[in-house]
Amino acid sequence: MAESDTHSSSTLMSQVRALGPALVLAAVVVGPGSIALSTIAGGTYGYQLLWVPVAATAFMITYVWMSARVGLVTGETIFEAARTKYGDTVAKLAGVFGFLTILAFQAGNNAGIGFASAALFDLLAPELWAIIFTLLAIGFLWLPNLYEKVELLVQIVVGVMLVAFVGTLAIVGIDIPSASQGLVPAFPDTNAVLTSLGLAATNFSIAAAVYQSHLMKEKRWGPDRLTEQGFDSLVGIALLGLIVLVILLTSAAVIGTGEGEPAFSASGMAEQLEPLAGPAAFYLFTIGFFFAALSSLVVNALIGATLLVDGFGGDARMDSNQVKYWAMAAMAIGTVSLLVSPGSGDPIELLRAAQALAVVAFPLLAFLVVDIARDEAIMGEYANPTIVNVFAVLGYLAIIGIVLNYLNEVLSYFGYGLF
């Protein structure tokens, strides 16, 4: 009996470890931006924007699945395959775009961890906390066996989020009829369009999806893991998408009733956890927000650095010095951007500005994932089936919509709006 229990426990732990690569990507999905925007969406519009994280998660799963298959079948990353098919220039351009995409969010992650630390300890300015934790994060990069440390950090984040928000949702419940209506795509007003696109941008990270091929290479897995890893990618990303969905649902049920004032403050956002934690809701929410910002601070920088180094044909292993130096640079630039930003210390403003820059790289990176994953000359019998190609194109069109929206915002500022 004991032997059976031990075997079952060992099997469970193996399954959890297999989810590691997808959970690492989830640190990008469940960051300060997705938590803030999910809370604001639910608190402001109730269940009406529920369809946004559902669609974003479905597209994210599709692109992560394709990227993982490229890594498993070819033994190469997306950029390595792109270099073979399109040449060095495209690979380098994709690497630069990938780095800029991640770099754009670093200031928001720095602001998020500063915001959470200042709220928790009521000591020092958020900017000083951001500097302190950036230095600690840089030290974290140089720990031995870095990949295992990153997986552990992300698992802590997932655990805190699941306990806090799922527990609250179990207490407050869901208004099923309203939630069902919220699954039908619609925008309550003009501001809801911007909120929806921002929420989609934070949950459907194409740079993180591209990085899945690097994680397959980091694990040294091959085609024999196609079925297992396809399932693991689905479960891992779906789990994190579920957390974002639950945050929106709890915010809609607690804050969206009109009893609370949706505001980007620790106390305002923590209201949604009061049914579970009571007076301790503030600390529970802020600790969860802190770990989400910390994991994003580290993982975002590593992803951006890896994509840049790989684009230029360097040593793109997570433990390579090239990746660590560029990750340090990303963290430093994020901190400087926070300090000089007009909205210094305000994560939501920085995250919104970051999205405007980050989405510019989406079309190229998404094109490379789809085109390589469907190429029979590269993938052979493992090329995308038609249904996946169709869904991938829908996701690509969603990316184009995000880019056009932000381009319109920028041009409208100068009086030349597209629509």
C-alpha cells in the first residue's frame, strides 16, 4: 500500500514538473497588468467583459502549443528555424522586436513591485522599493540551476493566486445568467474597448509564446513528448487563464455590485478578497500582487534577453552569461523608465503605456510562429492541422486589431486618427 502511495505521489510530482515550462510562461500572463486590468474590468463592467480573458487564453494556448511543437519536432527555437527559412536579417529583427516587447513591460513590473512593497510595509517610496527588488532580482539571475529556481518562484505565485481568488469566488458565488451573457463579445461603451484590448494584450503575450520553443530546448525534449507536452501546455496556460478569469469574476461579484469604488489602490482592489479574508484582505491581495510582480520582473527580463540573444545567433540558454547580462540590462532600463516616467510609481499608467509599445512587435512574431508551425518542409507530418491554422489566423487578426487600436491612439493624439 505504501509503495502504491509513493508511486502515485511520484507520478503526481512528475506531472507537476512537466507543467513547468507552461507555468514559467504564465508568470508573464499573471503579472501586475493582468491582475489590475482584470480587477478594473470586473469592478467597472461586472461580467460584461468576461469573454475577453476567455478568448485571449484560447489564443495563447494555440500559439504556445504551436511553438512547443516546433521546439520538440525540430530541436530548434522559432528564431533558429526562422534564420534557416528567412535568413539572418529576419531572425535579428525578430530578436530585437522580442526584446523591445518584453522591455516595454519591465517598467510596469518595477512599478508593480514598488507599489506592493510600499503598501505592505508603509515605509519608503515605491521607487526605492523598485530599486531594491531590482537589485535582488539581478542577484537571483546568478543563482546556480536558474531554471529550477524560476519554476519554484512561479509555482509560489500560482499557489497564492489560487488560494486567494478561488477561495473568495467559492464564497461569493457567480451570477450564472449575467456571466453567461458576458461570454458574448460586446463592448458596453467606448472605454470598454480600450479596457478590453489592454486586458487582451496582457493575457495574450506572443513573445512569451515564442519563448516556449526555447523552454523545450532547455528541457532537451523531443518528438516523443508531443502528446504529453501538448496536454501540459494546454493545462498550464489554461490554469493561469483561469486565475485571470477568477479575478475578473470575484471583482465583478464584490466590487461590481456598486458597493465598492473601482480604483487602482491596494485597499480598493483588495475589496474583492474581503469575503474570504475579512480585515486581512489587504495583506492577502498585496502579497499576491507582490509575488506576481516579482515573478514577472524576473521572467520577463529573461524572456526578452533570450529572444534578443537567440535572434543574433548567440548562446540563448537561460544559464548563459549573454542572457543574464541582457536580462540585467532589461531590469535596469525598466527601473530607469520608472524613475523618469511622468506617472512614476503608478503601475496602471505605465502598463498601459507599455502595451502601446509592446504590441508593435506582435504581427512579426505571430507570423513566424504560424508560418513555421504549418510548414511541412520543416515540420513534416507534424505540421499544423487545418483547424489549428484557422484558429491561429483568428488569433493573428486579434493581434492586428490590438496594433491598429494603439496606432489609432497615438495618431489621434496628433490629430490623425485612423477611425
